[in-house]
Amino acid sequence: MALLLNLCHHVAHHAQVVKEGEWRKRGDFCFWDYPLVELAGLTMGLIGFGRIGRRTGALAHAFEMNVIAADVVHGKEPDYTPFSWKEIPNVFAKADVISLHCPQTEDNIEFVNAKFLGHMKPSAFLINTSRGSLINEQDLAHALNAAQLADAAVDVVSVEPICPDNPLLNAKNCIITPHMAWGTLAARRRLMKVTADNVNSFLGGTPT
């Protein structure tokens, strides 16, 4: 959601140009360098609707977005509306924001390729906080440079740390963060507690 909100308002960029004196130069009470995007009424498309995908859908709903999802296992539908299941090509065609929340398997490596990117709206955003290998990075860079989609934001790449020849480094309208979405102190404390609790449960004869 942090990546999405930055794509919508380019907060860091505008904060920087204010410090550089751009607001003062413009001579008006406000300005912006990029189109500002309101999330209400847009469609969030989730590829993978497990625990994290469902949580992302609930947050998108809180922003008054419509939610569609694709998953090999549908499970229980969320209690908010509007929500609907779609096939992956339909998600790519209909969503204003596509967010990946699926594990990497032998079958889905680089499934986000030129074919699927070609289904996207020119105004759409692609976000990946799942696994970098889900995306064919050369195809995504080409699609961004050709304005087949508006923006992309990724917290993961195919090889980490990122290689200097990764095509996304020079792609237009692409935000790359260093696999940091999981790294808050609170999250790391929970991770350590869960690990210790699992070990204690196993040693106590009641594995979790």
C-alpha cells in the first residue's frame, strides 16, 4: 500500500522539489508534476488470494476500491463488496492496480510476461512485493518504456541484491525498493517469537 500511495501522489518527489525551491518558483498555492490518482472507484486486482492477498484486498476496500482476485484455490469470499473472482488474463485486463501475492512455483516463473502485460490498461499500475522471478523483467521494462502501463513498483527482483544490468534500473516509471516490505522492527520481533514458539511446541510434543 505504501508503494501504491507513492505511485498515486509521488510524495517523495514532491517533497524533494519543494526543498529545491520549485514551489516558490511556480508562484501558486499548489502544484504537482505528475497526475494525482484517487483510489476510490478504481479496481484492485490481486494475483494470489491467500493470507497476504486477502489482507491487501481488505485494505484496498478501505480505500473504496473494487476488488477482484485470481487464485487456484478460491476459498471463502471476503465479507465486503464489491468482490469477484476472475481468471488471471481478466485481472490483467480489468484492474487499475495489479498486486502480486503468490508464491513462486515451477509453473509461474516469469508468468508476468509480454503477453499478460499486453492486456493491461495504459493507466494501470503493477506492484510486486511477492517474488521477483514472477516477472519477466525485460518484458516489463519494455512495456514501461512503451507506455503499455503507467507505472510499476517492485520490492523484489529476480536476483538480490539487484544486478547492475537489471533492465528495470533504466525503465521509465519504475520504483524499486530493496526487499524491505517485511522489515519493520515489529514484524521481525513477531517472526522471532513465532519461531521460538514453534520450537517450544515441537519440543513439548505438540508441533504447530
